[in-house]
Amino acid sequence: MASENLTAGEYIKHHLGHLTVGEGFWAINIDTMAWSIGLGVVFLLIFLKAAKTATAGVPNGVQNFAEILVEFVDQQVKDSFHGRSKLIAPLALTIFVWVFLMNIVKLLPYDLFPMLANAVGIEYMRINPTSDINATFGMSIAVFLLIIFYSIKIKGFSGFGKEMIFTPFGKYLVPFNFIMKVVEELAKPVSLSLRLFGNMYAGGLIFTLIALVPWWIAWTVGLTWSLFKLLIITLQAFIFMMLTIVYLSMAHEDH
């Protein structure tokens, strides 16, 4: 529920704000960084526990959960990745679980963590990292750098250069080819980041609006939206993973 001391506009602005240090381009959203790193540690601890407690017999709950995820991601990589790399499957697993965790914290009690933060003197505490465009762009830029790295590694500098200037229309339209290829390559990280950010930001905004209505309406509508949001959360993590696999597969193709 919204605080009685805030207007609707102030409440929305507060929940969309970040705990930030610095100004302008060099500003860092501390809450985004903290939750991203913390959830990454959670991911590592879960799979570390699964590895340490793994048995050849009947698997325990954590091991069973980890094996299901590993087999699921491994099958997606086999179906979509047409090169050879020891990095792609672990990368895909990391992306899927990490993005899922960063998405699903949005389903935690909406005012709980901002209220706890305010109690210790912290004005802003936004707990959903993927609703921050800086986080989604950071992940997509990392994927983009891997795409460029493998494109050069597999095709060589000359092969990568030829692909940039001679496709798709041959040697007679080199300037046009180059512009088209630059736009195509830059569209990959932009589409990855904006798709995830847009869905998570919109979902968070809807939760904020739901929190403004009377509690009995907020509870009913919030529960329904949370169930629907759970599907969106999983789907967005899956899409980010699959696009990463497809883009890296394209980078490994040497024509």
C-alpha cells in the first residue's frame, strides 16, 4: 500500500528512483549493482551446493533442480548452436538463471525493502535490477563483445572485414553494405537490452499502480498480475538466453 504521507505521483516517483552515487554519465545505481551481484552469488551458491551434494543414487532436491536446468539449457544449446565451444552452455545457463532471479525479485512484497531501507536512512531501494536499463545494457554489451570476439576468432580479421563490407550486396555496394552490417550488429545488443528492460519496467510500473488502490482490490489484482508476471519473467529470461545462443551461433558460422 502507498504511504499516506505521499501523493500518488510522489509514491510512483519514489518507487522508480534509484540509490545513486555520482552524476550524469558516471552515476552508479548502487541498488542495481548490489542486487545484481547478490543474486549472482545466490545463483553460484545454489549450483555449488548441488555440485557438492551430488550423488549417483537418488538426487536430493537441489541436485534434481540443478540437473533439470542443466539438461534444459543443454538441449537448447544443442538445438540452436551450430559451432563448437565449451563456453556457450555455461554462459547460457548463467544468463537464464541470473536473469530469472533478477526478474523474480519483483514478486517480493512491493513496499517491504523500500520500507526497510527507509528505516535505516536509505531513501531509495529498487530491488529489480532488470528494470534498470543500465543493467540490461551491461549484460547485452557483454554478449555483443563475445559476438565480435568469436566472429574474429572463427573468421579471422580478413574474413570478418569481408563480411562487414561485402554482405549482403557484394563488392559494388561496399559503403551501403558496411552501413547495413553496422546497424545489424548494433541492433543485437540494443534489442536484447530494450526488450528485457521494457517488459520489466512496465511490469514494475503496474505493480506500483496496483499498490495505490485499496488493499482489498490491490490484493486480488496483485495476485492475478503476479501469476501472469511469473510467466513473463520466465519467458524474458528464456528469450535473452536463446537470442544470446543464436547470435553466438551466427558468429561461429564461417562461410
